[in-house]
Amino acid sequence: MEKSVQDPVVVSLTQLADSSISFEKLEEAFGPSSLGILIVKDLPPKFIKLRHQLLSFASYLANLPSDELGNFWFSILPLAHPLAFPFSVNNLTRIYEERLSCPSSRYLTGWSHGKEALKTGAFDCLKGSYYVNCAFYQNPTLQSASATLHPDFPEYTLPNIWPRESLLPGFQQTFEELCTLVIDTAVLVARACDRYAAAHIDVYERGYLERVVRTSTTTKARLLHYFPPQDSNVSISTSNAPNVSKDSQNSQLSAVSDESHDSWCATHIDHGCLTGLTSALYIDESANPPLLPNIIDASTSLPALPFLSSPPFPSSGLYIHSRTSNITKVAIPHDCLAFQTGEALQLITGGKFRAVPHFVRAGVGSNGSRVARNTLAVFTQPELGEVVNKEAGTTFGEFCQQVAGRFG
């Protein structure tokens, strides 16, 4: 497969807001010969600070002691939640959950590390994720989709798990603020996609994608921490991963090389509609250890960490398999957001919008540096009961189960 250089389409937030982007520009972004990705610039001024702060939190989080990430604690669920019934006591139930991770959600709420199976069958210990339901975008009191309507989808209906303020002060507020900004922007990108789709797709529901992005309670955010490629101590918190030996972790690390295409994150497509991405923040954790201070002031956020001005290795970064079968490296400016299309939108539009295969390459470390890569992805998705394949009558929830089945 040929490698190429192709600049993604860049538009301003103002152009999105006033719907002044031409069809030609939309075709260039999402058409048959495009990369399927759109860069949005001129974001609100607070974006740069929020991005720096939240992506710094990713390193703080991943380097927490294992007793914070992995010990069991009691979590309280309302009696009405389906998972509460077997343990009901005085209208409250207590179920065991790991402190910052949630086995009952299939590790798709809160912290997840070493739980994701790779195509080789091994568990992925090279990155850690913190998953958050973005139902709060609809109502600040919501922390999940409705468990009453969707009892079989705990990954969307179990409430968010947040670190206590005395541990990571400012984490929840920063996370929610940045996700809100990303979704606000995604609404405008969706509106532009709707304009393009209405002109090119027969029987397209006018305003469909904007409605999905604006009103869904199943949008999911994933804060990602890619561990340093040469970090022999990447197992700081891998003791939480079942059946993952240190030998298997080290074999994964030794396999990371400049020749391996998808060494940090394997080639995949997102299964939602639109994915919002920040640019990556590269942190040298040997020069700037992400360790918590001895005394934490819960009234102020932790300090944002110093970061590298560019990727540490020329080959590091995000790559896209373009629609012309080329592999293209995509650089997202630090003050911009990127949006790419997912598989649910491909289904809904009969293939007129195509999901974007992409992967992340680590590069090769040197000089004893320990450079981590942190980023945020926000997956905007239809409600679980919404039909995404009209011919087959498949709902988004059923489609999610099909996607999960691909990976065993």
C-alpha cells in the first residue's frame, strides 16, 4: 500500500456556524477520493487550556498507584437500575467495582488497561483508556443512558466513575467542559455533513446527523494514554489485567519498531457516526514525571505538564488509510479539532459516507526518554434503539453487539 502526503481539509468554526462551506469543500473532505477527515480551526480560546489540562490528566491517571486503579470498593446504584436488583437493600444496592474501573460495564466506563484483545489474541497493554458517558451534554445530572430502556447495555447505562477530588482535583470538570466543547463543534460539523448528504443521497432524512449528535445520550468519550514505547515499567497498573504476564507485556513492547505500521494502536474503524479528535500531547515522563504532589489542594486543578512541541520521532502519529488505498499521516494542529466519519454513518447513508480506517504509530525511543502520547476521542453515536440499517431493521444497539462479536 502506497504512502502519500495529503493535507486534510481545514475550515473555521465561523464557516461551520454560518453554513458558508461550499459543496466543493465538503466533497474534498468527505467525497470518494477524500481522507474522510475535517479539521476545524479558530475554536473558542478556552480550548487550548482545556486540552492541555485534560491530556496532562491522562499521564497523572495512568501513573496512579495500583491500589487507586485496581482495589475494590463499594459503588452505589439506584434500586431502579437492572443490575441493582440482586443486591437490593433499603432502596440502595452496593455492588463491588474496582476503584476506577468497572467490570460490569465491560471496562467501557472508567479506567481500562489490558482488557482489550488484539487481533493476535493478546491483551493490549500499550495504552490505557478512561471512558466517560457524555449524557451530561443533554442534562448535567445525567451520567449514562437510560438503564430502564436499555437493560442489556451496561457499557452505556452504568453511571460514570470519577476520581475523587482529593485525588485528581479538577478532572471531572475539565473532562466535561472539553467534551461539551467538542460536541458543540460536532453539531456544526454534522450540519455541514447533512447539507452534503441531502444533495447527494436519495431519501436522506434532512438534518439527521445533527439531530443524532445534538440529542444522543450514548455519545462516549475516551481519554487515551499511550505508554512510552521503551517503558519497561509500563506494567505500573497492568496488574489489573487478567491473564497478562509481564513477559507478554514486554513482548508487545519489543515488537514496537519503526517498521511496524500500527505499533501503538492497531488499524481500525470507529463504529459511531462522527468522531471528534484532539491533537496528541507528547509528554516526556522521564523529564517531567506525572507524580501527584504530597499535598493536594482539592480546590485547584493539578498543574498541566510540560509537553514536546512536536512528535518525538518522525514516524510517530496518526495515519489514515485513504479512500484511494494510500496510507497518509495526518497532523492535527494543537489548537484545532479533527472530525472523521464512522461505520454507523456509513450504514445509515448506504456507503455514501465511508468509515475511516486509521492507526497510531509509536516510533522508536532513544536516549532513555520516556515519551507518552495522550489524546481525547469523542464518539458521537445514535441512541441504542435507533435503526441504522433500514433494510435489515438493525438498531444501533444491535449493531454494537455485532461489532463486539467481531473481536470475540
